[in-house]
Amino acid sequence: MSRPIVRHLALPMVLLGLMAAAGPAAAASDGAVRPGPGANPTTYTPALTCMAERDRALGLRAPRLAVGRISDLTGRVDFDTGARVSQGASLFAITALGRAGTPVVERLDNSVSQIELDYAQRHLLSDTPERAGQSPENFRPIFAGQVAGSDYFIVGGITELNYNLQSSGISVQVGEAALTGLRGRAGASDYVMNVAVDLRLVDSRSQIVSSSVSFQKQLVGREMNLGLTGGSDTVGGVLSGGTQSVEPLQAAVRTLVERGVYELLAGLRSPDVYAGCLERAETGR
């Protein structure tokens, strides 16, 4: 094989090799890209389930909690796609409490309970509707004190979303000097952003803020692009490709909420009750 042919083949082979090597980077190393539905744990889910296990083992009664608004307070809105961060942080907190084995009373959406209460007050609600018209007592009674109250409730907000805390990149182009010569280019860049949440635990009876926490998480994004151009006096061609990956922002919010919920619940017990739970989650053991 002549030297010119070898030279023309070497650069495409190198670039294609780099593209092949970079391809899997778009997927998470733990195989997070999956076709079907699955569980949605975070780094701190094991810490929450550890709390539930400790409470059961020690025979401790967890306080009843409610969750109020955990709003998006970042002010970050995209004209085309809307809010940049999840509007469901309150739901993340309810799920976290469930994982910790904490009894939860519904306060976030009372639309159904309010309708049923209205029906019951008008004697229209029954647990045996097939007996309607057969008995004047065939309705669900309402008793004083039948709705469970909360001992504490959690409120707060997603308070920070900062872009481009740090960024770096490199770009290189190499090839023949001739106008129709073979040229290759490669570039890589990365950037760091962060998101933060602030949560507080409030005593439902006294309305005193029992404790408050603030956590932030940094997210790293990476991009690589490769290109190849070349041709002759009569024909030309372009080959380009690349890969881009970034830690999911909404999953980061869920992680922060679970971390915050753990901290708020742990503050209600003596330190030794949940000793080791957080460490087990962070070390993955």
C-alpha cells in the first residue's frame, strides 16, 4: 500500500476509533439507561429505609408528618419548555417519608377528601351504595376528630440553580494543507452547575420551626465532538459525530430532597438511633 493511501486512511481510522470509545460515555456507568420502567431510588434511599428498619427493630412510633409546598423558587424558566426544575418536589418528599416508614397525612391535595366530606354531610356518601333507598341510615357518618392530625409538616423550596460554575474545553484540527485535503477535528468540553434546596420542619401545634436544612449538589456535563472533511476536485465529503452527557437535574433535586428529609427526621431522635444509616448510603455498603 502506498504512503499517500496509508496517510489518507490513518486519520479516519483514528477519528472513528475515538468516536467508538466515546460512545458509551453517554450512558451511565451503572447501566441507568434502561428500556422499561423500574424503581427510582437515589443515593440516600438506603438511609431512609434504614430508618424504617431501626424504628421497627426498636419499637419506636414515628410521628405523623404532612408535606406542604416545596416550591420552585429559582425563577429559571425556559420560553419553549417552561420551568427548568421539577415542580414536584413535594411529591419527592412524600415518597421519601414513605421510604423512611413515616406515617403521612394528606395535606397537599385535599380535593377528593373535600368532595367526599361534602357528600357525607349531605348524606349522599355510602359504603354500601347498592342499598340506597332501602334504609334511611345508609350513609357514611361523620364523627368529631375522625381526621388524623399531623405532628410536624415539611415545607421549603428549590432555591438555587446556578449555571456554568466552571467550564473548560479543548479543540484541535489537523490535516492536509491543500484545499481539498483530508482534515480532521476533535473537541471536548465540560461544565459544572449546581442546584440547592432549603427545607424546614414545623411543629403543627405550636407552628415553631423545629429544624431547617439546606443542601446543594453539583452536576457535571461533558461533550465531545469529532469531524472529518475531505475530497477531491470533483467530490467532497463530511463526517461528524459526538456525544453529550449531563447528570439529570430532576434526579438531583430528588436526591437533595431525600437527603434533607433524612436530616429532618434524624433530628427528631437521639443521634445513636440512626447511627450508621447515612454512612451506609454514602458508601454503598
